[in-house]
Amino acid sequence: MEEEKQAGFLGTYFDRDVVLRVARWSEIISWIVLGVYLLTWLGSSVQFVVQFATGMFFDKGATWLNIFNMFVPYLTQPLPGLFYFIGLQAASHGLLIFLEVEDNLRRAARK
């Protein structure tokens, strides 16, 4: 008993398996990017806290306002990674939505 491979529908310009593979890789890469940005942020934040706790900034004559201004970039550092994550996840889900719409339209056209 041989399994017959289902013939692709000739009315489409894409290969469904390739689109699903691209969507899956987009999800995987989004998690990797988010992890790298968060690890980088965590490392630089720990470094800042260690320098702050040892008094490195106050030895050079910094005031509390200067320290606050030095800390603000650490709050915004992971934001690009979060935006990349959201964008890649949206692209992945968008591809899956388009596949579902195409499949529903094909089924509706057959009826």
C-alpha cells in the first residue's frame, strides 16, 4: 500500500509547507532576539548596580540627579528587542491568518 502524496492546488502561488516553515522560524527567531536583548539588558543593569553600590559614581562628584540620568537608558534598553519580538510574532501570525483565509476561501469556492 503506497501513500499517495496529495497534489497541490494549482491556483496558489505559494507552497503551504514553506509558508508554515517560515512562520515557525519567525517565531523561533523572535524568542531568540528577545532573549538576547534581555540577557544584554540584565548584564548591563547588574554592572550598573555593582558600580553604583561600590560608590564609583559618587567618587567622581556625581549628584543624585546625575545618577538618575545615568539609570534612565537602562530602562529603555530592552525596548527594541521587545519591538522586534512583537513584529516577528505578528508576521508569523499574519502568515498563518493568510493561510487560513486562503483555505477558507478555497473551501467556499468548492461548494
